[in-house]
Amino acid sequence: MESHTLDLHGLRHHEVDIRIENFIFLNQGEFPLTIICGNSDKMIFLAIKVLKKHGCEFREGTGYDYGKIVVYKL
């Protein structure tokens, strides 16, 4: 199963909501989805906020995968 990826590097914080919403809704038949936030705690916080708002099931990366979020279900 192939994972579709959204890389948030280079985005401004105010662009995160709409970009993630578009990504998860346009790819909802293609789970799992991967969101790359990088080492920005603020970007990770904003991404998780959007995912929780829509009731997504996801796993936040730790250790080597820190800054990576895998979404399993919308």
C-alpha cells in the first residue's frame, strides 16, 4: 500500500489548516497519509489540531520519525 505525503516545509503557519484539510479530503481513499512537519513544534501542534478537529486517527512520530504524522482514518 502506497502512502501519499504532504510536506509542510516552506509553508507559513497560517497556511497549514487549509493545506492539510485539502490533503486529507482529496486523498481520503488513499490511506495511510503522511504529513511531514519537520522539527517545528508549532507546525506539529497546528497539524495535530487540524487532524483532531476532523476526528482523524493518526500516529505522531517519535525518535527518528519525530516531525512525521501518519494518518490512518478520517
